[in-house]
Amino acid sequence: MKELFTMWRHTQMITAFIVSAGLYAALLFVFATLPIWIIPGVTAVRPGNAIPPFTSLLFGPAAAWGSAVGNLIGFDILGGALTIGSIGGFVGNFFLGLVPYKIWHRVFREEPHCRTLSSLLKFEFVILTHAGVVALIIPLWTELVGFVPFTPLAFIIFFNELISAGIISPILMALVYPRAKRAGWLWTDVMKGYQYTPTERKSIHVLGTVLVFVAGVIGTWVTILVGLGVGQALFFGPDVNIVGAPLLVTGGVFFLLFLVGMALLAKD
């Protein structure tokens, strides 16, 4: 994933980073100032979640950094949610902008214009996957540091991401993607040597995508179930407290699986 670092050599990619971060921060700040907090000071209704997958598929690595910085500025600092949980929020939002473009340019040959059923379904798969990833990472951190329990936060984040991005992002893509492509705004137009869609779909990249999906979506819900005590006696014994070790172990295993999947997606 060297493009995450070499992008800073390109003025247009720096501009894309500023646009990604600014747009995300602005929308998050607007809705953070409204009385629609779900957990005050932690998470709120966030229509702005539609921005990261949209900018990710336009600006690639610039959107990964933009999502992380945009959330930190717009939601945490300006929105009044700056806490120890913001560390996990930075990491989670980084992957929020990384996962969509990384999966797409490795395994999907059709463009994400969302103007055909097949393109739309691929796009929604990416949305589902990235929603699961961020719903695993952020609550796992807040559970680890004893800030907010994993189970309720993971549930909220998963549906917050899935609903906002799943509805709004395809509309944005259908409207903007063809124009961005004609104007040469796509990240692969700027960073030569990268393919926006693969000419050859490698099995290692398919496997990486499967692992990321399993870790993010299935892993999040398995960990939620452990947090609710479902299957705890089977996996950890009847006398183990559901708070703490079993949940962290379960989530940690899936997080490691996610990292393996991303490493496979990074291989050429």
C-alpha cells in the first residue's frame, strides 16, 4: 500500500485529501451540533458517513487520510467528541476510506458508476464490508481502554454506516463518477502505474477480500453475540465473565484476520 505514502508527492492528491477531509468534517460537524446524539459525546446520527466510500472510489489513498483527519476535526474536535475513543476513531475512519477503493481496484472489473444493477450490487457489497470493518475496530478499542462497551457501540456504528452510506453514496456516485472520470479526477489518473479496475483478478486478492469481509461483517456480529453471552459457555466455559477477555479475544482474532486480508490485498 505504498500509494498511501507516495500520494503526498502529487499536488492533485494533496488537493483531493483536503477536499475529502473538508467535506467529511463539514457534514459531521453540522450534524454533531444538532440534538441527535445516540450516545452523547461518543456517536450520533451521521449522514456524513456517506462521504468516505464516495471519496474513496474517486480519490483512493487521499480519501483514507481525508476520512481519518476529517472525522478527527469535524466530529471529535469541533463536534465535542474528543476523548480517548478518538484514537480508535482515527484508525477506524482511516480504514473507512481505505477499504472501498482497495477492494474495488483489486477485484471488480466494472466501474463503480452505480448505473447498472451489477455495479450497484458491487458497490453495496463494499459498503457492507467497510461498515463491518469500522464497527469492529472502533468499539474494540473503546472496550480495550474501558471507555464504552463494545456491544452497543458496534451495533450503532454498523447500522449508522450501513444506512447512511448504503442509501446516499450510490446516488453521489451515479451523479459524480462519470464527470470525475471525464475530468481526469480519479486517483489513478494522477498516480500513474495503478489500475483503477484490474485487468487480471488474482486469487490472492479475492482471498484478501473474503477475509476482510469475514473479519468485518461476520467478525463484528460474532463479537457482539459474545458480548451478549451467546455461545460463551461453549467457547470460553460457563464461569468466564462476558465483559473483558472473551470479547476482546474474539474481536482481536477477527481484527488480526482483517489485517491478513488487507496484507493480501496489498500484494501485487
